[in-house]
Amino acid sequence: MDFLPIFLDVREQPCLVVGGGEVAARKTALLLRAGARVTVQAPALHAAFDAALGAARIEHRAASFRDADVIGYALAIAATNDNAVNRAVAAAARARRIPVNVVDQPALCSFIMPSIIDRAPVIVAVSSGGASPVLARLLRARLESLIPAGYGRLAALAAAFRDQVRTRFKPAARRRFWERALQGPIAELAFSGRDAEARKALQEAIDDTRLADPRFSLTGGEVSLIGAGPGDPDLLTFRALRLMQQADVVVYDRLVSPPVLALARLDAERIYAGKERARHTLPQEDINHLLVRLAKAGKRVVRLKGGDPFIFGRGGEEIATLAAEGIPFQVVPGITAAAGCASYAGIPLTHRDYAQSVVFVTGHLQDGSMNLNWPALAQPRQTIVFYMGLLGIDILCRQLVAHGLPAATPAALIQQGTTPQQRVLTGNLDTLPGIVRQSDVHAPTLIIVGEVVRLRDQLKWFEPAA
Ligand code: SAH
């Protein structure tokens, strides 16, 4: 180990930054965030200081650096573009045993500054010991995506209950308590900003007499209804990925792509809940009860749905059953097929000149017909996105024309959008049914109707290379 990692308390401590450029401004801002009193020494200050300082105040000493200027400071940072000045600062500080950092010159430093992930009060620091700052930054980016943005809220929650927990439990039980409390439902409440509920749940956990039993689990018994997006695993949210990696059981349906499913915890049990048109593997009723049963058995259940759970996903029905049974649950939004397919096909859903509104409708056939508000749909300057519309394509094209849209209105079919198998076929309300038959189009396919489809020719370059 070349460096000793420590976290320094600089609150109200005088710190010196030598340099007036953008880098000096960044270092100054960081010191201020940690509560330091900062003196900046430089003939003039770059405009970046205005942005970096906000309402905070610094002392500006507009003089060139002399050896004695470091006296009295708890810490010094040299960030000038003049090597001689940087060396002078380092020498002056080192001679007086004042910790000193010279930006990008590890050889002159008595301490180096890590890349940080700030979830105050939780701070994660990453350093390559000066070997490769870029590598440290890349690692930092990976950690950023792993550590929930609300981690600081969880730490604040733990701090608020620390004394109470210390009084209530002996050391071994206390550790066990925190290990159980800081994962699972209480943590998820804190992450999603439901602070009052998190406090209540934590208080209940502290008061729960069953906690004396080490087998009693605080972490089990919850359901996350997660939007898995339209197919490309890169379109998952950070929260979705985190919950998938903690899951005991994953209940998924047909629209969830294999690469997305592969991201769930390796040893999680996977249950296929089906849903193919006319061949419902599990009736909705059974899915609802399956989720309840698994959660009651103490499992962390992830219910993965294609796209967004609340857009033609029957998410509302599944959580209604959970709510009625008192099972803790959360809903994680996903990228819906309309958003994913449209951007991957180069079709903006709205456009200043072509469409001021967009409607999402189901083209699902019931008893061979489609009961939609056609006059409201067949409006000029409106984009219509049909989900589940493939079987009813003849009806929907005919009805839109019958209610006033020109037969030449452009339309697109996007099959398996955002996946490597994505196909985009374009035509108009007159030609679309024929295209479906000739080109063997199959589900899942999204239909987009409206003038915006024309823009695809200009924006096609945007499509990922096949
Ligand atoms: N909850 C989902 C929609 C479920 S309804 C969402 O928000 O996206 C199922 C319909 O969604 C399919 O019939 C199809 O019209 C559309 N769909 C879902 N994923 C798709 C994809 N990758 N490509 C094209 N259409 C898709």
C-alpha cells in the first residue's frame, strides 16, 4: 500500500489553494463542501470560481506566492500551471509538515486526492495511487451505478436510530439487527425517498420482540414490480438492476428479453408467468396469488414485466392484490415500448411541426373487434401508438381512414424493437395491412401512425448498426 487512506475533518479549518484557474476552482469547491475555510492565492480568479462558489465565501489573496504564505494552514493545494510555483508550494508546505497536494504531480504530493462517490454522509473514495487517474475514474463510474442515490438517506436514518438500537440490543444482536435492517424493505423505502415510512418501519422493527430469534428475517417478504424495458438490457434503470441482483425469485413474462433476465441474481429461482395471446400460461388471478404466496414465504420477489409495468402491463391489478394482503411492494418504472422503439427507429413521437400530441392505445381485439374512441384518435397533428395491434391491423387502418385520416398517412411497424432482431417497416394506412402479410411480421410489434414517421428517413442514421 503506497498511501494511507484517511478521511480528514477540515470543518472550519483554514486551507490554502494556490492558483486561480478552473482546476483551482474545482478544488476550492470540494474543500468548501467539506466545510473548510478557504484562502485562494492567485493574481486573478477565473470565471469558474463564480460558479464553483455559489453563495459560499472565500478569502482571495491577490499576490504571488512566497514561502511563508503556507504558515498557519491545515492543508495546501497547488493548482497553478506554473511548475516553479507548484514546486515552491510543495517545498514550503513539506518543510512545515503541512499536508500538500500538487494537482497531477504525485511526486510532489504528501497526500493525493481520490475520485469520490458522494452519498453524504457516506463517501466512497477510489484511488489508483497515482498510477492511472483515468482507471480510478472508470471504477468510480461503475460504483456510482451500483450505489443507490439514496444511500445517504439510509445512513441518515441509521444515525437517527443509532442510540435507540444501542440501548435495545447487545453488541452481537445489534450487528445482526443492522445487517438485516439496512437491506431489504426498510432500505428500499429510504432509497425511494419515503422517509416517514422508513422511520416507521425501522421503529416497528426495533420494537418487534421476534427479533430476539436469529432466524427471524427482516429482509424477506417483499415484491418489486419492475419495468424491464422493451428488450435492450442497457435500457434498465439502476434500481431495476440492483433489485434484480438481490432477488430470491424472479417471475417474468414473455416480453422480458433473455439478456435482461440474465442480469438477475444467478441463483434466483426463475418462474415463467407466460402470457401469450390465447395461451395464457398462468391466468392473471394465479399470478397475483403466486406473488402473495412467495412474499409471505419471506422471499424477495421481483416481478419483471416488459416495458413499463403501468402501461398495458396490468401492474395495477398485481399491486392491488399485494396491497390488500399487506405485502410491502414497490413499482419501478421502465422504458415503455413506444419510447424505446421510437428512438431506436428514428421516429420522434412529437415534433414541433408534425405532432403536438401522442396517444398510446391498445389495439387488442376483444371478440374480434376493437372498441376505441376513433374520432378522438383520428386527429391531425397527433401521433398514435398502437400496442398489441398486429392482429387488428385491418380494422385499425380502416377505422382511422373512415374517421377522417388520409389513407396516405405514414405508419411504421417496429418488430422486436431495441433488440438485435429489430425490424422497421414503413408504409401508410392503405398499405400497412398488406405489408404485415407479405413480410411475415409477428409479435411483439408496435405500430406508429402519424406524420412523424416521415422523419425517419432523415434520422435513420441514428439507428444502431445491425
Ligand atoms: N408494458 C409494456 C406493454 C405490454 S403490451 C410496455 O410498456 O411496453 C404488449 C405490446 O407491447 C406488444 O404487443 C407490442 O405491441 C408492444 N411491445 C412490447 N415490447 C416491444 C418491442 N420490443 N418491440 C415492439 N413492440 C413491443
